[in-house]
Amino acid sequence: MTAFAKIPVTIVTGFLGAGKTTLIRHLIENARGRRLALVVNEFGDVGVDGEILRACSNDACAPEAIVELANGCLCCTVADDFLPAIEGLLALPNRPDHIVVETSGLALPKPLIKAFDWPEIRAKLTVDGVVAVVDGRAVADGRFADDPAAVLAQRADDASIDHDNPLEEVYEDQLLAADLVVLNKADLLDAADLAAIEAEIRAAIPRAVKVVAVRDGRVDPAVALGLVAAAEDDLAARPSHHEAEGEGHDHDDFETFVVDLPAATDAESLTARLKAVAEAHDVLRMKGWIEIAGKPMRLLVQGVGGRFQHRFDRPWGRDEARASRLVVIAEKGLDEAAVRAALVA
């Protein structure tokens, strides 16, 4: 790459817990000599995703080439956060061959794509492609769909009720911006569900987009990187629910907080308790690190609705506080006090 060539940028979008970080980690581990840089954006005060990616960084992605932005949503802070992050990456002694941007699970990708049309960005970067990661199990479970019968019944009682579904709108906006859809967690679906979801995705996007079914985010970099979409030149083909609002996004639909937990006695009983709390309060996402009493390694916990995974990711540092912290993300109206009480009980 010459000093004057545009650096390709891949935007990885997808709803909370879809598997964006897992996919990016796979790209890093299979970069095949390509020098990557990452911009990671999270909705929450604890940078779980950024630390996961830093832990796996190798020659393909040096620690200084991973920029973490904890502002909640790049779609609202392009000028204040994204531009300085990009300028920092371009100033590195070893210029990246490719930049990967992981948006938060609540981000609308189109405003970020629009930023690449700004003269100061267009001269240096191009959107190689937008990769939308979809949690196939969450779609099959109806996480993003309203119950039509329930909506009709509510309208009959009160016609003034606003039935906008913020989860569905964010999910659909992420699909509508995509050049590649990664249908993740395919191992949790049977053949009929997989075919139905793929058909539903294709029907929702008004142009030809490749859909790839995978498990654990295992997408070949040759498929995800090198789409050459130049998405900033193709904005009209990427409609959005929020066009009429000037691409605004009401983050008041969602809320997040951090819970400090005592050390757990074992991973299985902990995740069983987290699952019960998530299902009882309709929590969208939980993630964080937990101390297991007597264990030298910290436990990484990841929850999407009532589905939880856990693994020991690394030893606690010699001078590191063995703190258990969990990020909780839900729709507005969650009883935070009740959730906190249930989690620490």
C-alpha cells in the first residue's frame, strides 16, 4: 500500500450479543500477514469487548492499534470521537493495511457510513464493506418482532399508544446498511429455522446481499474483508427507519449500568442465577468478569437474554484487584434496584 492509497475500513455492526467481538477476534487470528487496526465502541462503562480483543492481539494487530471508545454510540459522536481515533491510527509508525470498526450493539451504522463522505475522511479512507452480524437464535426466538395480536389488542384499548419497537428498528437498520450478513450461532438452529431466517433477512434488504451462516463468528477474512463496496458512494441504497429524523437515534430507549458482585463459589451456579435474573426482568445483555473463589483465573461471562456462556480467560494480575463487575443492558423501564438486589443476593 502506498502512502497515498485509501485504507479500507470494514464496519462490523449487529445487535447486542450477536457475536461481533468473536468475529473480529477470528479475523485477527487469521489475518494472514494483513496488518489490522481496530476501533471498538461499547454501550457501557466497562470495556469488555476491547479487553477481549487486546488479549488476543498478535502481530496482525498490535495493542497500540486498538482504540476503545466507551461513549455508547459512534452514530452520535463521529466528530468528537471517531475522527480523533482514526487520526491516531493513521499516525502510527506502521500504517494499518485495514481498519475494522466494531460499533456498539445499539448503534445505527448509516450515520457512520455518511461520515466517510466528509472530505477529511474520504481522501484517506473508504468503507470496504458493512458486515452485519445476526444472532440467529435471537431472531428465531422473536426477540426483534412484535406480537401482532398483542399490538392489535393494545390499539383497541388505546389508539394513542406508540407501538414502535426500538429493538426491531435498530436490528433492521443494521441489516439495511449491510454488504454482508453473517448469520451467527447457526449451530443453535435447525435446518428449517436457518432457512426461514435467511429468507426473512433477504426479504428485508432491498438489494442483493450475501448471507453466510456460521458458528462462533468463524468467517474467512477473504470473505469479510475485501468487499470493495465503497459504501459511502452507495448511501441511497441503504435506507433507514430514522431518515425522517435526520438519522437521530433515541438512546433513551435503552439503559445500562454496572453491578459489582461478590466472589462466586462456582461458575455453574453463578450463570444459573444470572439466567434467572435475565429472564425474570427481560435483560437484553450481561457481560463482565467474575472472581470465582479459590481460582487463579478470572471468569468471563457473556449473556444474551437467558443464554449464557462462560470461560476462564486469563489469570488475575499480581497487582490487579480481583473485582467482579457485570455490565447490564436493557430497554428503558427496567427495575434497576430489583435487578441489582437479585444479582448480589
